[in-house]
Amino acid sequence: MKRRHLIFIVIIAISVLLIIFLARYSYLADKNYKNSLMYISALEQLTSIGRLGSAHVHSDIKVYVNGEEIRVYQQKNFEKNKFTHMHPGKDEEDVIHVHATGITLKQFFNTLNIKLSRNCIIFEDGNEFCNDRSETLKYYVNGKINDETPDNEVKDLDKILITYGDESQAEIQKQLASIGNNACIQSKKC
């Protein structure tokens, strides 16, 4: 009888300890979850980037340097970042995917190790193209020159052209015409 009584007490003690452990673990997990949400909220305030999934937009893009197309749509650039990236596949060529509000063109290119500013584009290999007396970096959004890009938020169905050089207006029109319509297909709006 004493042995059964002792086993019962041990089982009760282990059960109580287990309940205390689980309650403490649950409290810490909840606290860490709350801390994570506070961290994410603070990060959003500093960067103006929304939570992953807060947007789902597609934009078409082309990049030219001195009249030559620079291929941004390459396997090495596919799905490098969850917030903004390019996908491989049919009807995906030259389409920027954005999955959070507040993503700028500059931020997208940062994920590709390409640095953009209003005056320069610096490629991963170190080639740098900056404004000088005759050649300039220009940004077009939806066919119009845009002086605020690369800091503008990427929006659904934007048609973006980044071009560097001393192109004529006719050459720029050809570059603008080369921008595809795959973003419309990806957004299911055409």
C-alpha cells in the first residue's frame, strides 16, 4: 500500500512540474511572439515596408546602358528575396514581383546587388555609370520621365525603363516600346 501511495505522489509531483514547465514555456513563447510583432511593427515604421503579403503587384521593366539592353531577367536573379523578386517561367520575363507595400525600385535592385541612385547605376561587377556632361541616367515610368525614381514605390502594372547614355528621343521611344506586357498577365488584368 505504501508503494502504491509513493508512486501516486511521484506521478502527481511530475504532473505538477510538467504543468508548471508548460505554462512557463507558453508564457515565454507568447512573450517572444509579442516581441516579434513589436519588432516587425517598429521595422515597418522605420522602413515604410509593409508586412510580407501586404501587396501583390507586378511591374514590367527594361534596363539599357549606351543603347544596349542589360538583361536583369536571369536565373541568378530569380527569387532572391521574399519581398520582391523575379520568377522563372512562362510570361515572367522582365517582371518585378512585389509582395509588400512600400517596396521601391531601389530596394528591388538592392536584392540583385545593383545600386541605383538618381545619378548612377552600379552593377554587381563594379561597372559604374553616372551622369556626366553628355551621358545621363534616366527613369521612365509609364512612358513619362520620372525624377523621383528610384525612390518611388513599385506599383501594379508600372512599365519601367531605366536608361543611361546620350540617346535621342527616337531611341528612347524604341526602348519604351520594348517593354513587355507580362505584368498584366501575372496580375490577371488583361
